[in-house]
Amino acid sequence: MKVSIITSVYNNEKTIEDAIKSVLSQTYPNIEYIVVDGASKDNTVAVIKKYEDKITTFVSERDKGIYDGLNKGVSLATGDIIAFLHSDDIYADENIISEVVEHFKKTNTNSIYGDLVYVDKDDTSKIFRYWKSGKYSLQKLCNGWMPPHPTFFVKKEFYDKYGKFDLAFGISADYDFMLRMLGKYKITTSYLPKVLYKMRVGGASNRSLKNILQKSREDIKALKNNNIGGIHTILMKNLSKIPQFLKKG
């Protein structure tokens, strides 16, 4: 099985190299790596070009933001499985993709997700928050549960069948996508119970009160679009984050 890993980046010269190295260090042999740059104005492109001979596809042009960049990557992808690694982040270790593919084969599922940790932007061994996903059920999805999107590996055929990210969402396109796949179209999924992904703190959706409010509004829109849950879902979704700050793994 070929795995297409997509990184969408704009003006992130500080950490893009870590992301690239994380992908290139993976032990799984059949990886297609696609980097989509939104015409960065800093040294991001220069950093990427240091590894251009090891990157399958590199595109640098203006886009409409991260979800547009990810959509471009999906359109370019030729793999059986789609994965995303954001430009601030890294995989938990070099065997993650190998373990994900093995889990796909073992479970014969359409998608896989796992656990995620939020880490210090300078010291990625320092964990601030542990997002332990647990097993999926539709009832849990209706009650605010969701897997961490960066750990959500989906077979490409379902992007082709049910669509990519909806650019009408500025922050919650990933939530809308997961509700569409798991809730509306009910593709099969399986939990891989381990930390797959390290995310540096300071993501766009939690960067300010304005963004938090915008995300809540967009989350409600996503629920309506996919005919899942309601206001209580958003309340439970936010409350479910509290224990994540207490878990140590």
C-alpha cells in the first residue's frame, strides 16, 4: 500500500524542516511525500528545496489557506492512503507509518486514527496535553467525541467519493470532514491505541478568544451540514478536552 503524506505550509521557516525530516525518517518504504507551499515570503521555500530530491511533489503557489493546500495535495496524491503532517508537527517516531499500514491490513478498515500529544514548541519531548482517543461509536460522535484529525488516515477512494475539505470553513473544515466520513457516510474506522503524532502548541483554532468563538460557530454549522448532534454536542466536545490536560499517557 502506498501512503501519500501531505504537508501544507506558509511562512514557516522555523519548523518546516522538522516536519520534512520526520517524514523522511519513516521506515515504511512506500511513501509519496507532497509539500504544498502557499507562496511563502520568508525562507520556507529555501528550506524545502534542501530536500527537494527526496520530496515526491513540491508545489509553491498562492492558495486560499491550509485547507486549500491540503486539497491540492489530495488531488496530486496517487497513494492508497492519505495522511497529513502539518508544518509545525512531527510523527511520534520513525515507525508510525509502518504500524498504520499494518493496522490497515490487519483490520481491513477504511480509516484509522490514534492518539495525539500537544508538545512544547521548542522541546517536543515536553507534553502539555494528551489526547487519548479511545474506540469509536456513532453515539460518541453525536456526543462530541472526535479523533484528532492529524491522526486520521483515510483511504484515498473516499476522498474521491465523498469529497475533500469544504473551503466554506475557515477553521473547522477538518471537523466537518470527519463528521462527513464517519457520521454521514459511515465509513469503517479502527483505533490504533498509541501516540501517533506530536503537535506543537499554538494551533490556529485555539490562538485567541475570537478564533475559539469562530470555531464553535463553524462546528455547529458542520453538525447541521452532516445532520449529527446539536448544541449539546459542542458543549460535550469542549468539556471532553479537560481530562486531556491531566493524562500522562
